[in-house]
Amino acid sequence: MRHSLVFGVAFGIVAVLSCPAPASAQSWSTNLRWEALSESERALADRLAADFFESSLRPAQAEAIETRTSELYRSAPPAARARFRAERRAAWREMSESQRNALRGAKRPAYRNLAEAQKAPFRRHALDLLSAGNTLADRGRRAAVRSADL
């Protein structure tokens, strides 16, 4: 009985300590850093975040999705390929012109169309890049710490 109690307590402590910090804590830290920046510094961070999203991340994800879809298509038997093409054609014909345009635009999503919550990880990435060079994000971090101490 005593061994199982010791094991249970040790297991509980390890389980609690091995849990990562909640996402809200990371978000709170980013919000403090973001709030401490001036308007021009925010614009710079947003430009860097937009560049990462539109020039690096989105094309890489699109390429991975298209590659996987084409692999599945090539490995499918001829009947499955024909069914796939027929389903795609039927879905396209059923769409209105505005739906087709929206689908075309989905291939090129813009950073400016993201919600504030969706922009947060990209802003965090931009602030991390800028702080690596000991630039404005570092000043923002110091200001956030000063304001948190008050």
C-alpha cells in the first residue's frame, strides 16, 4: 500500500510538472509585448508577419497539400480517378460565380484577412525574429515587464 501511494504521488508530480504552459499564458505574454510597442513598431512587426505568412508558410502548405493530393490521385485505380474527377466537376458546376471566386481567392489568402486571434502566432514569430536581433521586441519586452511590475 505504501509503495503504491509513493508511486501515485510521484506520478502525479511528474505529470503536473511535465505539462506545458497553457496557450493563454503564451498569448498573454505576446499581448504584453504587442501592447508595449509603438504604432510604427507594430506596423513593422505586422509587415514581417505578413511576409512570413504570404511568402513562406502559405506556399509551403499549399505545395504539401497539392503534392499529397496528386500522390493519392496517381495511386488510385482508374475507376476511383474517374469518380474523383466527376465529383469535382459536379461540385464546380453547382457553385455560384461568387463561390467560385471565393474558392479561387482561398488559394491566395492574405494576412490582412486573418482575424486578430489568427494573426497572433505570426506576430509572435515576427517579434521573436526581431528580438533575435535585439531590436524593438526586446524594448517591448522590457516595457511589458516594467508595466507588469507596477
